[in-house]
Amino acid sequence: MLPERDKAVLGEFSYDGGNHFPRIDKLLEEYWTHKPMLDIERAKIYTRVYRETEGERINIRRAKAFKAYLEEREIRDPGLQLIIGDTAQQPRAGTVCPEFHSGWLADEIDTIATRKQDPYGTTPEMVKELKEEIFPYWEGKTVVDHWRKQLPEWVAQLALKTGIVDADIKTQSPPGEVAPYWAMILKKGWGGFIKEAEMHIANLSDIDPEEAEKIDFYRGSIITMEAMGIYSRRVAEVAKKAARTEKDPKRKTELLRMAENCEWLATEPPRDFWEAIQFIWLILVGCMAEGNAPSYSPGRVDQLLWPYFEKDINEGKMTVAFALELIEAFCIKTAESTWLLSENAAMYFAGYQPFHTLNTGGIDTRGLDATNDLSYLWITAKMDVPLHAPSLCVRVHKGSPEHFLQHIGKLARMGLGYPAIYNDESAIKMMLLSGGTLEEARDWQIVGCVEPFISGKMAKWSDGGHYNFATAMEFALTNGRSLMNEGKLLGLETGDPRKMTFDEIKDAVKAQMAYLIEAISVCAHICERLYYEMTPFPYMSTLLDGTYQSGKDLTAGGVKYTYGPAFIGTGIADLVNSLSAIRKFVYEDKTITMDELIKALEANFEGYEVIHKMLSNGTPMYGNDIPEVDIMAGEFSDFAYEEIIKHKSFRGPHYISGLYPVSSHVPHGLVVGALPYGRKAGTPLADGLSPKGGTDLHGPTAVLKSVSKVNAEIHTAGTLLNMRLDPVSVKGDLGLKRISSLIRTLVDLNIYHIQFNVTNSEILCKAQKTPDKYRSLIIRVAGYSAYFTELCKEMQDDIIQRTIHQA
Amino acid sequence: MKKHDENNGFIFNIQKFSIHDGEGIRTLVFMKGCPLRCIWCCNPESQSFTEDILFVRTKCIGCGYCLVKCPQQAVSPDDFTIDRGKCTVCGTCTNFCYAEAKKKVGRWVTIRDILHELEKDRIVFGHSGGGLTVGGGEPLSQPDFVRTLVKDAHQLSFSTAMETCGHGKWTDLEGIIENLDELFMDLKNMDPERHKQLTGVDNALILENAEKSAKTGVKLTFRLPLIPGCTDDEENVAATARFVSKLEGNVRLEILPYHRLGEDKFEWMDREYDLKGVQVHDEKVKRDMEELARSCGCQVV
């Protein structure tokens, strides 16, 4: 239960949401007036500095460009905000990073404003400047240009020409996917880093080549820290200027306070709650400035901010209500950033989602429950500010207070798809498996979509490429030929399936999987090396544990724990259902022959309607708690894991496995032909660990049981499970208890992640037809939320089709 | 023909994640066969004590297998409708209906089968207070099976509940109640004549069982389905409430709104639905009736 507090301490608000702070309501209203646009300010400045610094060391060039950008970029008027500093020229703008983006943006610049998924507006001046000044400089100089040239032919066939494996995301946009070491940063402040870096430099000699490289590392770091100090002071100036003309005395005081906050933070660490939350925001602004990337995670905000909160409340400096207002203002700021992606990649990560992931709840480093007032308040803030960002994750464990789980239930049943719920026990095992100490493992957090990280001490690229299990199934039945590519040989020749036993079919699938995984690993290590050579991250590297000890950039493996990149598998349900169909109809019942089955698949079931019905209705499918089916999900996901960790990566000891697909199950579906369980060619695959939509017929408890057959903990990059619940089943106090008991079941079953979608298909269909009326309707697309009406039609159809667990 | 006994039962469905039939998240076992013929029945396929074949026309893809395979030539070549007079419910057509338009309902299970299904959801029951609910059809029509089932389930620490129309032998009901945590009993209409018109049997036995059940002290919820034109008059609601309020024991009344989910199923069985076109009440009618029942001194949930 929450501690009792006096009304004077609490202020006016309700933990159950529905708070309408006038300022927050106005900020939200304003938010919706912004249409996503391209922002080329960074592109101009970076291009100029790159030109000026040719011949210098790459990390110094990048640090100088970063500094110039922060010295020169426009700073918006604070408006009504309590938190200041901007990630782009205007809210929801996509910042162009030419060193990554110009490879694809040069081709897509004329269509980016009108594309189906996540369009960005442009102006004629902007397009002209890009075409005349910016793109020509970068031609042949981007990461993707190098990567494409360096891929061997057999890999290029799978990765570039067909999209059967997808590993170019890291070549098209900066990587992100890190949790800054907040506990350290909040103590040191930017000034602290500068002092420390100077000490390191003093102890190094530029006569020794290795030491010389380290000196450059620290120099780069110092430049970026100075840049943040300069930016902080500039932001403070803007607030002061606004204060000078402000008529309302209360607002004037706020503006001056905000100016003071930022001035102090220019060199010093935060002293109170407001400064601390402002500082977190400024650090994120720096992250987005160095690279418009996803998943810079604010981490365990309830734990990090607790000392400041407790002190301010106890000293009577702030009410709980004002803390909530600050939190809500912060949430709106995070929703202002977007992750700029190519047209193809936007299909994978639909919904302008920047993945700034917050975490609350869970245990502390000593294993005790750490839920506090702030754990609740961040959830309340999400109820009040129902935007797609920030992503909100909650950690649960056996000892989580019932009151907290029901508080989670209150947010979950609003139908925003938030929060994502994670099981401490599984995540901690995953972090131990990644090399962390027990204390570090207990301090884990989510970064991005569903990826567990040891806070601040880890670099892994949680998304190093996507493969799908269904292609391996297809190739095993076609002897390596791709049905969607005119029967071209793209896989291994594993033999004629007509002559195989069921076990031999399974072996053929495994051989195909191994081949696809080899292809991705080649994509990944080439890309990692290119980052090391071409795009170090001096600012981000400063913010992580291990880099200052090693004197190495994160792209050089300088972070304390470097594992990965991760390879993400999707469509495990498609593979398992296909094998189940083959086993039953070809081998056990002998209803059809393998030859007939293959012909039906080649024809995409056209002319085979009865067979199609038999397969789709008669196959025992994954997601219904049928052990002999579900066990195959365990077998093949284990196999994927073993193959993946076999291969050495460029920075770390080996790659890691993940089974979360973001929205890649849709584009991956496009390259997979018809499957033996009745799925037609080109339709979406199943996402993550989830059963195929519409095939789980025995309710959520059966789904949980099926999914628990996958050995989730070895997939240290994360796994994902979506569950749709009907609004009826979560109504009232009883509904809250029901959600809570489902969450506890997830803990008991050792399932790592779950999120509930509480919406009905009727509403979704209406939203599809009249998007204007439903623009704030949020729906989970795999591991994150997006605005439903902003998704493309295929994605919407997929969501509607998923089974509703009607109680 | 196979007979039900203490190990073999005849059911038409097992449904998981049920939340309206007892505490928590429950697994519902629907027995097949019922002595009543309520005209609003939402599970008409539960009524007969033998197998039935349903024909869901919207799912038919017109493949024609049923027509070709039916040994009785009971399938119409025009629209694949079953001639129910000729059909012997052998189920051949359903074996070949991959579109699942023709479905056979009713299967024999053993106590062990059901316990196995329950065991799968033990973790979920534990947190929600859920467990087994036996419904139907009418459980009292297969008393030996149901008595053994709830006894064994109880012994294995599953919570047990039963839904009954109350039309059965008291000695059977008494034996089952011994191992029940919760009992639900329908009170459809207090007027014996009207009850007979609507359900096919009069209510004397039901009311007698209701009184006796209440006396055992088992947690007992009476359910009044609010069927437009059948049971929804104020007089009936008040009479039901008064009856419940006078009983000794752990009793309460629940008023269930009418829904039309059974209508489709009547069509699948090629049977007439007497309540065709009847409008569903709005929420307010149910709330008013609950108020009325309360004013008669009855606890309403």
C-alpha cells in the first residue's frame, strides 16, 4: 500500500488518473497540432564540420560536429513547458543524420512526405538543400554504401535483394539501444566527466600508439561534455528571455526556475527532483543529437529519482501533485522525438516510436521489493498522458504488492497497450547469463522494445538483424528454392522432402535455419567493424560504464559488458504449426501425400480449397496447450539459440538471440510462400512468441502454457507475448483482480514478458474507416505502442484479425 | 449405447478462462442432456442425451463431400441441408467437412480426462480463486459422474462449483453438494403452469430442491434469467425474490440479462427459435428489476 500522506503534501490529484492539469491538457492539445516533418539542421551543420575536419581522427571530427550542432541549433521558446531543451527543430520532426540516412534518403526524398507508413513532411527549400548541398557530399561515404560493397554475394542475395533476412537496419540509422549509466551520470554531472577525462589524459603519453588512441577518446569525450554545458546555458538563456516578457508572475517564477536549473546543470549534478528530471531530459537531447536513433532509455526512473523526490517531499519543497505534473511534462517531451527510418524499415518499426523506455517496480540490488510512490506515479502519468511515447515497462516479481499489480491493471485496461509487464526472475537470469554480477543483474532494465539490459553497463545492439523461422520451413520443402522469388535457389539444397521421414524434415529445417543465421552474422560483423572505423559515438560512450576505464569507444568494445548484436527470430508459431500439420496429415493420418501438399503450397492453395480448409481447421496449433505441438517451439528456439551463440561478433564474444519481432512479422510475411498449416503466401507471420492470430482457441491461460514451453531465458535479447483481452473481462474491481492474477501466473510460469491489449475489433474496424475520429487510439504493435490510425492497412488488418479472448 | 456412470460422462464442451461462473478464472465442463426444454435455451445442442450434428451454413464452402459420403442420402444436393428425418447422426459427413460447417456435438469423457484438463490450469486457478464449474445441459442428469468428478477434484484441491436447473433427485443433489464450494441454481418462473409452458416441466421439484439445498449451508446463488415476455414481469421477479429471501442459508439472487446467442444455434440444428425478433433489454431494465428484488428483502448480486 502507498504510505499515507497529508493533503498538504499530496496536493490535488488522483493516483487513478483522470487528472487534468490545465498546463498538461494544453500541451497535449498543442502536441497534436504538429505533423511529423524532416529536420535538416543537423545535416547542414554536420556536413559543414565534416568538410572542415577532413583528415582528423574520426571520433574528434564527430565530437566537433556534435559541439557545433549544440552551439548553433535553434532553441524553441519554452511555451508552457516545465522541462526544456529540444530533440529537433519542432516536435515530432525527424532529424536527418546524413552520415547514416543519406544512403536511402537520397532515393526516397521525393516520396517520404507521401509514403504509406510514417510519412515526414518536407519543404521545397529543404529538398533543394539536401539534393544540392548535402547528398552529393555523402555519396559513397555512408555506412550503408560501404556495407553493401563489402557483403559477399551469397549474403547479398538474401539480405539485399530479397529481404529474406533483414540486417540493414543498423546501416540505415544510428544504433541507439543503450541505457546510459544514470546512477553515475546523476552523481557526476557533465563537469565531473571533464575533470575525470583530463586526469586520464594527464596519465597517458602520445608516444605510445595505443595510449595516443585513448587520448583521442578522452579528448572527444571532453568536447561533447563541453558541448552539453554550452547547450544547457543556451537553453537557460531562452527561458530567461521568455521570463523577461512574461506577464503572469507565477509563470515568470517558473521560467526563472527553469533557467536556474539549466544553468546549474551546465557543469554540476542535479540537487532536487525538478533538476534531476530536467537533467535526464537534457541527456536524452544529447543522445538524439549525436544520432537520431531509437531506444535511449531513461531507465528505472522510480529508483533513480527517488532520493530527490523523497527529500523534496519531506522538506515540503514540492507536492506529490507537482511531481506528477513534472513527470507528465517530461512524458510529453519524450513523445516529441521520432526515429527517422527508410520506407522499408518503417514497416518493421511502425508508428514514429522513439522507444524511450521507462521502467518502474521490481526488486533492488539486494533482492527486496523496491516499489515506491514514484512507481505508481509514472503509471498514473501514463493514464493522464496517453501518448505512444514514452514506452512504460513495469517489473513484477513474486513479492510485488497486490495494490501495485492492480494499479498496473488500471492502466492496462485503458487499452493503450501499456504497460509492458516483465518478470524479474526471468530477466535476472538473462542478465546473469550475460555476465553480470547478481547485484548488477537485479538492477536490470528494459531498453527499447523488450530487451533487458544491465543499467548503464551494457552495449549489445539488441537488434542486429531479423530472420524468420517460416523461411526455413519453406526452404526445407522446396529444397532451398524461394516460392516468392520465382523458385530461385536462395537456401541450402537439403534434398527432396518427398523422400524424407518426419525427423529428416525437421533436420532439413534446422540446416536451413543455420544457413540463414550464418548469413545474418556476416551482415552483422561487417556492420560492426564499419561503425568502429566510421562512426564512433564519443558522447554516448562517455555515458556508459567501462569506457572511461578502458579508454575505448563503445563501437570499439569499450563498454563493461559487450554482447551481441542480437538476431531476432519471428514466426516460431508458423514453423511449429507447419510441422504439426505435416506430422498429422502426411505422416500420421496419411490424408495427403507430401507431393500433394507441396503442389498445394506452390499453388498457394488455389484449386486446393478443401485441403486448405482441412489444414487450417484440422492442424493442432501452437497456443492451445497441446504439449506435443508446443514442445517443438522449445526445440526450434533452442536450436536457433545454439546456432547464434556459435558465431563470434566483431566487438564481443558472440551474438545473442531474441524472439521479439517488433513489427517485422508483416514484412517477413511478404517473402514467405504458403505454409502447410494453411497460411497463404505473403500474409503476416505470427509475432514473437505469440501464437498465430486466430488459431489460439482455448483462452489466454492455454496461450500462457504453450508459450512457457520456450526456454525464454536463453534468448537474452528478449522475447515477447501479446495478449488481447476483451473489455468485459477486465471491468470493475473483479477485472483488476483478474489482471493481477494473470500477471502472477506469468511469474509462476517463468514467462519473461506479456502485454495486454484491451480493445475490441469493432472499435478497430471503425477506426480503420474513420481514422480522424480515432487518432489517439493506441494499439500495441508487437513490443510497443503506436497510433492505430497511423499504421498502414496491412498492419491494421493484422491487429484486427488476432483472436479476442472473449470471456 | 454407452451409458453414463461414475467414470464416464457425456459432455458437449470444455471451456477455459470462464469468468462468470464462480470465483476467479474457471474451467467449465458442459454436460450434455437436459430434462428441460427452455424456449430461450442458449445451448440447444446441450439438450439431447445423444450426439447432434450442427450445420453452420456460413462456413460451408460447397465441396460436396457430405452429399457424396452420407450413407443415408440425407444431404440435399441443392444446399447441403440435412434431412433430419433421414439422418441417423452417424457423423460421416462431419469427418469429411474440413470447413467445419458440419460439426458433431457430444463426446464421452472419463473423470481422468477432466482432471487432466483441470491440472493444466492449476497455476491460474491458484491466483484467481478459480477452479472447476460443472454446467450443462444438466449435471443432475448424470449424477454418478458429476458426484465422482467434484469429489475427486476437491480432493486434488480444486475449487468446485455447479450450475443446475434443479430438476433432479434430491439424493443426487445432496451427494454432489457435499463436495461443492458453490452452487448456482436457476429459478425461471415461480408460476408452476407458466414454468411448464416455458420449460416443459413444472417447478415443484425445483423449488423443493432449492429449499433443501439452502439448508445445507452451501454458498448458493439463484439465477433468474430475464427473458422478455417469459420471466421479466414484475410479478415474477418479486415472487422469486420473496422466495429467496425466505430461505435459510447462504443465499443470494442474481438477475441475468437475456442475450440472443442461442438463436444461431437453433438454426444450425434446423430448429425454430420461438423468441425470434425479441429485443434485448437495455441495462436499465435489469437494474430496475434488481432494485425491485432488493425491495423484497432479497440479497442481489
